[in-house]
Amino acid sequence: MHRFFDPALAPLHARVLDFLTTDFNHASLLVTLQLNRHFRQLSIDRIVRIFSQKPVKSDPPSVSKPYTPEVGGGFIRIRQCDHPDPDFGPSLPINDPRELFRIKPRMEVSPSLNLFMTSFDPKTHICTFEGAFDYDCLEYALFVEPSTGREWGCPDGVPCVFQAASNYWFRPALDGKHSQAGLQVAASTDLYPARTPAIWPKAPQERGGKLEQPGFRCWNGWTADIITHRLDEPGKVGPIERYSDWPKCLLIFEKLYVPLIDLLVPPMTAADDLPVDFGEELDEAELDAYIDEDYDNLSWIRPSEERRLAREFVAVGGIV
């Protein structure tokens, strides 16, 4: 073994990795992953250590989110997509995965769920993620056929779909370029993550039902052990007449399985997005509403404010 790779020089090797990952660009570890076996293992150990940091108590305390990610730690965030129609969803800026990590997100957006690495398989390089609690889940309204109470799927209804992303796909956009929510893609501007939802869970068709789905295959290639549980009254019959009567459903992630490399770069990019087909049903004003960046008063911010948001990420020490 060359003297450079002597274990006694481990602090020097760590400094090499520190140099490569300056400016919150841990995607630079992709370089050392492709070097010799020694640096590959050092890089893997670094990634696993980053994503294995335990969540900490929220400050100030929050009932809805008692725990938050450790500053500088890696995690997976999941949130229900807004306006998720498969024809229109990929065209909307709100469904860009960077929006999952926006500082002080809009009040109207759906709540999110953070998952943390609990184990790593060195043979398969598969990482296992779980919530901070056994009962961590997301609640969402289930779009159902009024007369039967069964879930409405495409193309008849709006699907209940979810976006998922690693916070280490991104870094603060300090130059203000290629920025959204103050973030830019860490690895390359060519690797914009897909806006197409990553997860469309199957819901129980019966009222009050629970459906266990081990080995559930996500659209982005990840695998999960999930449970969906309808909260409406079991055995209830009769039509559902109002939107407010549509049942709530819980999406519970028991485990999420993610390849190690997918923690640094998205498995699906904008090139993989579903094609946007507006057909002939929308008039010009409706079409503009779907593709306009000011849709629904989202108030997309100017480049100078993008840089301000990026500096806020730096000030808190990472993307949380």
C-alpha cells in the first residue's frame, strides 16, 4: 500500500474531502467515489455519517414538528404535491423539489415529513430511512367517487401524489443563478430533478380500511414499506355529497430504501418529466394560469432576493 493511504494519514484524507465539499457542495464527493477503493470508502463513510445524524428537538418547540434535522445533517423530505394533475403538475414551479426546502414556506402548502437514515448495507449500498417516531405520517384528503366512496384515479380525478427529495441534491445559490427558493442543484445545472411526483400510494377502497404495502415501488425507482389508513367510519354507506365529507387518509412510512448515490443526485431529472399535454380543453387564459410563474399569487422572488435566501441557508449552516 502506498504511504499516502496509510491509516495514520486519515486526518489528511479528511481534509481533502473537506476541501472538495466547501460551499455546501457535497455532490463533489461524486468525484472521490470514482477514485480508488480507499477514497471510495472514505467518501461512503462521509455520506453515511452525514445522513445518520439524529434529529434534534425543535426550537422553539412545535407540536406538529417536535423534531427537526440536525444542522448540516442529511435527510429525505416528503410532501404532497400541489395541483398534481399529471397533465399540468410538471409545468408548475411549486412542484420543483427545491420548494420542499424553502425557508419559511407558504402557509398554504401541505405539511411535510422528514425521514432519517437508520441503517446502511455496505454490500448493496442501500440506505434505510425512517421517521423520527414510529407513528410519523402525513394526512391527506382522499379524492373519491361520491357514489361509492372508492378512490378516484386518473384521468377522472386528481391523484394524491407526493414529491420526495434529498436535501443534499441542492446547495445555496450564492451567485443567484439557476436558483429557486434560494437553492441550485449541487452536482450540475443539467441535473434538475424531475417535477413529476415520486410517490402515488394506493389507498384502501373500503371506508376505514388499512392497506399495508411492503416493497412499494415509487415512481422514481425507490422502494418503501408504507401503510395507508382511511379515517372515515368503517362500514358507512351512502354517497359522499360534499368535498368536506371526503375522507382523510394517513400515509405512514415504515421504511424507505434509497440507493446511496441517490442521496447526492436525483434519480430522475427534468428530462424524465412526464410530457405536459394541455389538449384542447383549456382556453388561453386557463393555459396562462397553469404555466405562469405568478399562478395563485405564489410571488416568485427576484434574483436579488434569491441571493438573500441563499445567504440565509448559509447563516443557519445548511439546508433544514
